Amino acid sequence: CPPPPARHLCRPCHNREKAKGLGKYICQRCHLVIDEQPLMFRSDAYHPDHFNCTHCGKELTAEARELKGELYCLPCHDKMGVPICGACRRPIEGRVVNALGKQWHVEHFVCAKCEKPFLGHRHYEKKGLAYCETHYNQLFGDVCYNCSHVIEGDVVSALNKAWCVSCFSCSTCNSKLTLKNKFVEFDMKPVCKRCYEKFPLELKKRLKKLSELTSRKAQPKAADLNSA
């Protein structure tokens, strides 16, 4: 078979094809292949030396930082006191999450296992990484609902949660509880029978009704209000 006819390309298109073959970027200003680390500005790649620091005028490198549409060298940017996200290494102009000794964009502070953002929900730290409660439990063991520490000894399983033996207590009077004690659930926490009896009658009626509805959904047979 005869070889395919040669394609005639303009210089920018030729450079683009060359960069694609080399796995490199094309500078959006001069349209040449970028051999060194590119400067990413507004999602496009450039040769760093095409830009100067907005503050000091120094020629930039790939370490430049973008802030409010302007580029700054690293020293000038650091003097401005703008926090840098520990994930994307970009400036944080809005809400900042302080965790793991770093600062993060809210949407970039995620579980190391499922990569879902915490968005203000509780996280658990292990060896410099953050995990949601589900994956922390799967990987490292039960976490106490009260003190947020991994439970190393016996586990109290109640109200669909795990507790340290020493942390499982009445949320109203702080008296220690065991699974043998009578208690009710209030605001997702245990309340001893003595404190429950002091609740207003109307509140107790609502709690009893809610408990009965929950028990019917969980089990065909009605469960005692005071059982765990």
C-alpha cells in the first residue's frame, strides 16, 4: 500500500501535534512546546517567564500563585498572608478549614478513603490523614460517639452508636450507665430513667410515641420504651 499523504500543518498546529506526542503542554502565548514545568494560569499552560510578579515585577517561575486574577511570585504571595490549600496548592480566598496542620478549601478537605468532602461534619485523623466515621471504623475500629477516640477496650453498643464504657452515661445528669440500666433515647443520647421521669408530661408522650413508631419499623413486635 502506498504511504498516507503527508499533512501540511501550520506552525501552531505542528507544535500542538508535537506536544501531544511528547505528552507535554503548548504555551498559550507563544504556541511553542513547554519543556519545563508549565505555569498554569486560568486553567491554561504557559511558559513561566512570559509573566512577571504583579507586586515586585520579578520574572515568574512555575511556583507562581494566582490571586484575584493576578500572578505573584512565591515570596510576595506569602507576605500577603493568604492561606494555601493543602490539596490543590491554590490560594484560599473564602472559608478555610484548619486540619491536619494545614489549611484547605472546604470542598478539598475530603475522606482519604471515599474522597467525599466533610463539609463541616466530624472527621477522624490517623497518621496524617482524615477519614469519615464509616471508613475510620472499617479501617481502624470503633470510635466512641462521646470522646471521638478509638475504643481500645470493651465497646458499649447502644442507640446505633459505639461508646467507651466510661463514656456511656446519662446526657442529663452524667450518671454512669450500663446496658442493664433503664434508659431512653433523647436527642440521639441516653437519658436515665430518673431524669426521664422529670421530663414534662407532654415531652414524655412524644418520646413514647416516637419510640413506638421506631420499634414497629425495626421489629414486628413492640419494644419496651426503656430498652436500648
